[in-house]
Amino acid sequence: MYATLRLDPASTVSPVRRRTFGGFVEHMGRCVYTGIYEPGHPTADEHGFRRDVLDLVRELGVTVVRYPGGNFVSGYRWEDGVGPREQRPRRLDPAWRTIETNEFGLNEFMAWTRAAGIEPMMAVNLGTRGIQEAMDLLEYANHPGGTTLSDLRVAHGVPEPHGIRMWCLGNEMDGPWQLGHRTAEEYARIAAETARGLRQIDPDLELVACGSSGRVMPTFGAWERTVLEETYDLVDHVSAHAYYQLEGDDQASFLASSADMEAMVREVVAIADEVGARRGSDKRIHVSFDEWNVWYLDRVRAAAPDEWVEAPRLSEDAYTVLDAVVVGSLLITLLRASDRVHAACLAQLVNTISAIRTEPGGPAWRQSIFHPFSLTARHAAGDVLRPDLTAPTLDTAKHGTVPVLDAVATWDADSRRLAVFVVNRDPDEAVIFEVPLVAFGDARLAQATELADDDRFACNTQDEPDRVVPHAHPRAAVTDGALRAELAPASWSMFLVDVA
């Protein structure tokens, strides 16, 4: 099979959005406790943050992190997680059936983001709480001082305001599993009033309204329309969430998962633009794809704890080569939609459905999915180019007929570097891939990287932390004004081309 990707440096989608490379920290499983935070660990700093995890988070290239949930936030009282630790209450967390010690809260999270060099994205509880509690949190977090709540933050040892700019108005409120689950009309109303309250304190915040928690939800589409009709003038983004997993041995459908993500973005954007057009508004609502990953949800239900315990092992999927290829493909799709997807969060960061794994008192290591994310975050720069792909198609049981390749490219005019990211979705056949480079000038191949393996179910473990790693692409070259490569079946590849 042969495929050609034509690119023009003058034909761009948008600048690369650095928030595309976001992550997610929720009080779920061991993401926080023995994940990012473990006092007494050999690498722990004075705050109890694991330095080995901080190093991997920096290497991963995460730019923004959403906190504290997720389902957890819909029953969370933010006041429980501030002030002297010995006075913080222990609570039941019904979302994940665990005991929350509240040893780690808002101020610890903000100190961790500063240590990691990451922008925070804060979610407020619109499940069991509402407008006043969200306004109180904003005042505590962001007001300089001179009021009861801002002075309380100062008394808690944080003299400077946190300056959090991006706020999520609840989480997955369309889901019947969510504490405080609401109809679209009910949620739209409280989201609008909460947005008004927050903007009365700070009109320059960026606010995210809850979109549907999945494209498979029966209310998908209708939910977004109802919510945006009420909140259009008050919010900047609408959220989207999507998780994918291998079902049986249908590798072709799994490798084509990004076709579903692409359709979801297209449909949410169309609804947002329709609402804006009917209002005669020049404003554009963008998408915050603030939960996405491969997640084996059936394993969550099977592993749910029977007893109320602290930080159980939950959703600690050992990700395979195949999972990593799909994650690379999903990130390609998000980049290609950078004109409308202005933020995205890989869920989650450590241990729970994560790119990074740890053992209490022991090592931290990179999961297979770490690698395509890290390399894309590091090398996607400048502008996203509009791809013109000519490729054979692949028939899948779940997503219909899709192009056999998923591809995107970025062009950094300052460094004169072209970065091409491509996935071969075909589980059985290689593809001969060509990118003409005449529009760019004299080019040379600076780096060619491939993630593929004869054992697609290989994964990294504590004993073999580097079983799955990218390697130099064995079949790639720039000759006669074109990049040419043979893409292995079920593979992710990255090509860096320097132009004179």
C-alpha cells in the first residue's frame, strides 16, 4: 500500500496550542497518594512531592493539569483540603468508594504545579454544592488579601494569590453516576449562574461548561445545545470526554479510535457554531477535551474495593504497544483540530489510567503511552499544517471505513523544522509513506522514530521499565526532495525534517 501526505507551509490550521498537552490529577486510586505525593519516599522533597515523578512529568511535557476531578469533585468540599493537616477531616469519597484523608489539597496542588512548571486548571463542585462555594473557592485562591477567605489563605502560609485562570464548571453532569446528576436544563441554569458569580469577582477568567461525558450518551448533542443556549455568552469552552479500549481482538477498530474522537469534535463544534449563529454572535466557543485516554472500564468495575480504604489500586492498567499507538493517534487528531480544540488533558497522570507508574517507597517508570505523548509534546511546534492525505482505506467493524493512516504535521518557521506524526492503523499490512518536500526547500532528515513491536501486547513493568521504547526508524530517508518511509503495521512514527 502507498500513501502520500502533501503539505504547504503557507496552509495552516492554527498555531500549536500548548494546552493540547495537558494532564489530569484526580483523587482517584493512587494518582495523588503514593503517586505525585508520598512523604517519606527516598526522593520526596520538603513538601512530600516525589522528585522522581516530578522529573518524569517534566519529561512528559505536560503543560496544564486539571484538578481535583473528575467524579471526585462532585462530592468534594475544598475547605477540607486547606489549613493545618492535623485538623483536616477524613471523608468518605462515594465516587471511588475510598477514604479521603485530605492530606493533599488546593495549596499542595498549587505548590506541586509550580514545582513542575505547569498551569493549573481548577474544577468546581456543581454536584453537591453550587454558586456560593465556587465563588468562595475563587476568592480564597485568587484574591490578593483583605477579605476573610483571602486572609485565611495567607494564614495558611500562602501569602501570594494562586492566580488560577481556567475553571471547569463541574464534571460530567449528564452522567447518572455523577453525584448531583442533573438534566441539561438544570445544569445549564446552575452553570450560567455560577459563571456570572465567578465573573463578578474576575471577568477575565476562562470558563469551561460541561459538555456530554461521551459521544455514546443518549443525550449527546442535545445536551451541548441546551447548555450552550444558556451559557454561550458566559463561557469560553465546552468540555469533551472520550475513552477507548480494545474490545475482543478487534485491533482494526481499536486502531481507528481517533475517527470517533474526530467525529465528536466536529459535532460539538457544529452545535456550538449553530447556537452562536442563531444568537447572531461573533464569539466562537472552543473545545476543552479535558479527559481522553485508553481506559479499560470493565476492569474498573471488577476491581472496585468492597471496603472503604485509602488510595486503593484502581485502574492501574499496564499499557501495551497497541495502546501507545492509539494514544499517539488520538493526539494526532487533537493537534489536527487545534483551530477549535484549545485544551486537552490526558487522563490521568500517575498510576490511575496513567502515563507514569510508581510503587510506594519504590521506583517510578514510564508506561508505553508516555512515549508518543512526550515526543509529540516536545517536537510539535510553530503551526499545525493542513494535511492533504491520499491513502488507501481500512474497513472497521466499529468506525466504518477510515483512511489507513492518521497523520498531522507542524512547521516551526523560526527553527525551520518540519515535524510529521503518523500512525499506520492497519493491523496487518505495512504502508509506503511519502511526503513531498519541494514546498519547503532543501531538506534533510534530522530524526526518524518508530514505536512498534512484534509483540503488540508487550508493556513496561517495574522489572522491565524499558521493555517498550521508541527506536530509530529502520526504513526512512529524505531523498530526491521527499520523505519516504515504510510504516510497519500498527505503528506510530515521528519524522523531524530540517530545512535550509
